[in-house]
Amino acid sequence: MRYRIIKESRYNEETGAYIAYGIEIPTASFRDLCVNQSKIAEFALVCTEFKLSPIHLADAVHDFITELSMEIENE
């Protein structure tokens, strides 16, 4: 199964317009996960290469967001 990147234009009243990235497969999608295209591309590639079962996608997304949050805190 191939995990694909979703790219969308979004708007937030506090920050204005931005490009958001997410991940999808035919049976599920998670949108607006981050604004860093290279991070989401790496995540999608890892999910695809390791043949992540769709059953575990929500957990993997949670881990991905947690990792991004920790990186931001450490900057």
C-alpha cells in the first residue's frame, strides 16, 4: 500500500494563509498535520516502506505529531 501526501491551502484567522500537509490511503486520510513538506514526505515514505497496516495509521500519526511537537519545544 502506498501512503500519499495531501497538500491543501488553509487559512487561520491568527496566522493567515498557509499550506498544510497530511497523509492518505484509499481508506483513510489525516489532513493538516504539519506545514513542513519534507517531514510529511519522510513520514509517508516510512509508512509505505515498512508496509504500515491501515489499522495502525492513527497511532503512527499520533507518534508523528508528538515527535514534531518535541522538535519544536527543543528549538
